[in-house]
Amino acid sequence: MISGNKNILISKCIVGVNCRFDCNSKENKKLILALTSKGFKLIPVCPEELGGLLTPRSPSFFADYNKNLKNVKGENVSHYFKLGAKLTLKIANEIKPIMVIFMDKSPSCGVSNVYVKNKLIKGEGITTHLLRKNGFNVLSPSEVLKIL
């Protein structure tokens, strides 16, 4: 498929780390097996944890799309998400992944859908937006499985 660089930046929750807001994961064994069996090197990240948010944490959402993020307690948590996005970009620039695999619907990692208040809309998370703006290919697990 791809020769040379085999680095893939991937959400920690996809590889089974309980780092989501609710202390769960979204482990995708089929995806992990498909990638590792082809020799890809998975580098797990959680932008929200990198930004300083603890696990578990209150769920967060966009108060207004791609501007302010708040948790369900009403606290502005935008700075955590922005810092996590910047640190994830720094990692991506260092490892130069051939692709990034993130979970959808997350205010940080959302690939094609995010929550604005309580409504799911088409859009991308803070980290996904920053990575794409800097030329990285960000896909969801289902998109990658279709390619493989």
C-alpha cells in the first residue's frame, strides 16, 4: 500500500486506552489488527489529556461552532482543547504520520461531526481542524477500514 513511513497518529481511545470523558475507550480491534498486520506503527495520542483535562471529565461541546468550548457544568474549557490541539500538531510535525485516525463526534477529534450544544452537526473538532489546516490527512476508523 504505502512504502517508507509507516507512522499513524491515532486516538488513544481507539487503541483501547480508557481516556474518554467517561473513562471508557472506543477500542477498535479490527482496525488495530488490520493496521498492525500491514506493519503500520500506531502512535496513540489524546489531545484532551495533552491539553490538561483529566479522565474522567465532564463532557464538553461547542457553545458556538469552532469558537468556545464548554463542559456540561458551563465552564469554558476552550484553552485545554486549544493547547491539546497545538501539542498534537507538534507531535504530528515530529513523526510525520501518513495519516491520522480520530474518533468522530469529539469536540477535539471529530472528523466529520461535532456537538454544538446538544445538537450533532457536520463539522470537525479543534484538533482535526488544526491538523488538516497543516496538511495532515485525518480519517475516522470506518473510513480507514474502507480503504484497507
